[in-house]
Amino acid sequence: MNGVRGKGRTSRMVFLGRDARHAIADYLDHERPGDVDDQSDALFLAASSVGARRPGGRLSPRSVNTIVGEIGRIHDAESTDRERRLGVLRPHDLRHTFGYRLSETSGHNRAELERRLGHANDRYLRLYTNPPDDIAAGYVEDLARE
């Protein structure tokens, strides 16, 4: 669990799974030390060799978008199952995936969704509790079999 600042400087606790914790530990041990300087206070840093690096090495929002998009492209290039392709992947898609999975796992617990997603508005909570089209289509298929 770690504290982060979100949109509007709101502070939230973020839970990380085992794989994420191991990946971050590996990054901190092997990659970050070569990129850190006296001004570095961000977790993830641009490589020190990047000419247009920001002071302290902080990644720009555009860099984060580019990195996440590239992860989506690599996934799709390696995926043999057309149904599992992601298309364009954006950082906010990860938030929606987390919100949907949290909703599903918590039994659509409104208080938990409000606390973890920072939304109390029904309109926004519905974005996270409504399944994506491919999952909803599966529900229809399951109903037809009954």
C-alpha cells in the first residue's frame, strides 16, 4: 500500500499486487539508481541519457501515455487471439479496469468504490459497475443457453 497524489492533488492509498511490488523493487534496485539525481523525488524517472529530460527526471504525462500505448501495441503484436487484443491502450483504461474488477469483486459495494475511485456521483460510478461490451455480450450468450 502506498500514498499517491491524484487529480486535484487528492491523496489516495493505492494497493499493489505481488507482481507489481516485485517489478517496482526490481526497477528500484537495477534501473532507477542510474537515473536519480539530487532533484529526483518521483518514483519513475526518465533515463538520464534523455536530452530533453525534465529537472529531477520526472516523466511527463505525454511520456507516460507513450509508454502505456507501447505496452498495448506490444501486447497486441504478441497476442495470437484476436479477441484478446487491446487496441489503443491509455493510462485511464487501467483505472477503468481496476474500477470494474473492484466493483465485481466487492459485490458492487458503493462505499468501497467511492473510497477507492474518489467518485460519489452515480454517473461516474456507473462507468465502473457496467461491464464492457464483450462481457455484457457473454451474459446474453449465457442467458440463451439456459
